[in-house]
Amino acid sequence: MKILYAGAMSRENSGYFRVAALERLGHEVISFDSADYSVGNLFLARVLFRLAAGPHATRLNRDLLRLAEKHRPDVLWADKQLLVTPRTLKKISAMGMTTVSYMIDNPFGPRKDAGWRMYLKCLPHYDLHVQQRDVSLGTYRKHGAKDVIKVLIGFEPTEHFPPPVPMTDKDCDREISFVGTSYDDRAAKLTKLIEMGLPVTISGPERRWRRSLSSQIMRTSYVPGDFYGKEYREAIWRSKINLSFLTKSNEDEYTQKTFEIAGCGEFMIVERSEGHTSRFKEGEEAVFFSTTEELVEKINRYLPDEEARRRIGLAGRERALRDGYDNDSQVKIILARLEQIMTAKRAGA
């Protein structure tokens, strides 16, 4: 296929790696970097984000249409796009293209994020929606989606892999580690662990963590850095225990971090959910917790047991590879559905 891919194209965004997966699978991709259409003024950016409108949105739609007219691709793949309008989608569909929206966030979730106004208007105009949670399948159809499928937000095999030389605990400078954002009650949970004397290290967007952690914990337990790419991978490698929490305010069944840790072949203690326990065997491929008390129990059990952690971490990677928790395998699922849609369109023409 020839695919026009609209998304944020820096390596800090997962869309970059979905493009890489498409190219590895033999497809031609024309990249459209939507990050070029950001608003510089912070206050104005917040206002326009809520409105999902403004001069930057007008330019984005105009330039996207020009690129579509120039290249005449088979597919428009909109990755987390909030500014594309129904008018643009109608014009692209009229050119004979199939349209797919890939959205990992939940416009109908309890978090009540801003910025969904235009996206919700576009729901009936995409040929396919890609989501990551069961609850979204029915909700999207209820709001007019023609077709919606669920995939995993998987790990990237060129980024998330085991260290070239096996590491031991002597190489680890992070005992109990969390790298990510302070959604939901994560700060409270991590604070409780730290107050109990457990050696927790936290990294991720500093401004968010400063709003939710005490100044004392920021001084003692926070290591600066958002950690992308090599830094992120090496932080996972250098952690005896990697923690992974669900984003319940997004109604998530699993977290992408879980599959990234598994891709790196490292040990993890993960918040228990059907999305996690159905994909990793408990105590053999990953370790799960439901309460802070259970989390503490699992930490105290596994922190001194290097052999068990190494065994479980490697088994988790084997499961992730065998069952296709990687980008390429998940992108194939989307492409297969697109092929079905395109075949049906040709048959009905």
C-alpha cells in the first residue's frame, strides 16, 4: 500500500515507530508531521487545543489535502489527530482513499480530557478506528463509527530489547524503578513505598511530578529526565524491579510500558488486570499486584532474588515475542482489516 501517515514524527512519539513498522512490512509511507502545526504561545495553545480550531488547524487540513492530492495514496492513517475536520475526510474519501484513525486515548473516559471537539465530529467519517480497550468498541459504534478494532500498543523491537551483554544486580543503580507520568494515584502509591523505606527511583516529566510529590521526595527519589529511546531502555535494564501502573482514568486494560519492559527482557511488577494477566503467566512471565500491601509483599519477595527476577524477565520477553506484542505484529492486524475494507469497497464499486 501507499500510506499517507499523519502524526507526530519525532522519535519521542510512538507514531514514529508505527511508520517504521509499516516500512519494514514493505509499504510506502508518506509522512506528514502534525507536530509542525503547534502553537507557540502557551496560553493561546491551551485555548485553541480546547477548541480544536484556529489558523494552525486550518493550515494542517489544507496541507494534508494538498499532500493527498499530490500522492494519491491508498490510505490516510491519522495517528492521534485532533484537528482533522470532517470536510477534509470527505474530500479524501472522495479521492478513493481509505481512512483510519489510530487513537490510544479515550475520548469517552472518566478523565474528561479537553480537545476532543473536532475528533468526535469525525467519528462517522473514518472507515476504521483503532483503539486499545474493549469498552471503546461499543462506545465508538454507538457514536457513529463505521468500524472499530482493538489492538495492543506494543513494544518497538528496534528500541526495546535485552542488553547486548547480560547484566547482573551489580550493574543496576535503580532498585525499584518507575519511569513515566504521574497519572491517577501513582504519586501516592510511590510515596507510600518510599515512606516505608523502600529504595524507589522515579523519573519522567518533571513538572508533573513536582505537582504531585513532596519536595523532600523530589530531592531524594526523583532522577531528572523524561527518558526516551536509549535512556529509557537503559533505565529499564538498570532496574532490579520495574513497576508498571494502569491509567484507570483512561479505562486502560493494560499499559504500553508493560510490553516495553517485556521487550527488554527485564523483570516487572505490574498492576493486575485482565489485560495483563491474559497476556503474561503470573509468577512465571510477570508478577502482578492489586493493592499497595500486595505490591510491598512482592517487592520484598523478589528484590533479594536475582535469579528469579532474571528468569521471569526473560520468560516475559519470550512470551511477548511468541504472541506478537510488538509493533509489527499489531500493525499487521490493522493492515489486514484495511485490506478487507478496501476489498469490500472495490466489490461495491
